[in-house]
Amino acid sequence: MRHILGPEDFRLMPWANGKGVTTELAREERDGRMLWRLSRASVVEDGPFSIFPGIERNLTVLTGPGFDLSGEGISLRARPMAPVAFPGDVPVTASAVSAPSDDFNVMTDRALPRPRVEVVFHPRIVRADGALMAVYWPEQARLVLTDEETRVGDAPAIAVWLPRS
């Protein structure tokens, strides 16, 4: 199985907290419940992140200087091409936003195993290893969902091994 998605397949959606817009790249649901979602958004100012009960989040800054994330028991530095993970149901605030930063987001239902997220900088073959794998090329706005090996070229990409439901 191999699905190639591009901008014509993505959906713009308002943030749950009403403070911005997300570009939803792909999503899987069952019985009206989100199992996982891949999206891209811009953080342009200090402020709260949306709350997602029962969801685990993973964020990778794609462009810009990044920012800090803090909340009860959470103190993370979201820096370019360095994935950070945090619970979606803990109030988290972005701070030290000195310039806009675009980020790639992975959200998964907490009942499922956590996804593996890896930034791939150099050409190589990335294997699905029995999982559903998503590979996102930010510079090309292209996403591949596959259970097959995928060649990643010279442009940086983010590989995500998603839980099978």
C-alpha cells in the first residue's frame, strides 16, 4: 500500500483554542474517535496550545527559530528538526517566540502505542518494519503513507511510524 498526498489533499482547520489554523495532512478515525492525525501549523506568538484529552503529541519545528513549551511537569525546547513529545491534555504554553515557526505535529490516541518520529537528513532507505509509516517532505509539501520501504532523498524528511489500530 502506498498513498501519495499533496496540498490538494490537505485540509485547513481552525485550532481548537481558536488562536490559529492547522493544515491537516492525514487522519485516521474509528467510530468517530481520532486514532492519529498528522498536521502542520505556525506558531507566531506566545500563547496556549489547544488541549486534546486522551491524546499524545509530538511536535517538530520545521522552519523558524522554535520556541519553549511549558506546563505542569513540562519544560521543553522546541528547536528546528528536533522532535519533542508531550501529553495533549496538559495545558501547555509556547513562550520565547521571537519569530514565526512552522511545525509538524503527530497526535495519537493515548490507548495506542506511541509513534516513533525521526528526522531524516541524508539519503537512505526507510523501512516500515510492519508499521504504517508516514514520510513528510516539508519543502515539497508531500506526504507518503505506506507499509513499504521508501527512499528519502537529499531534502530533509520526517518519518513517522504510526500505531496500527
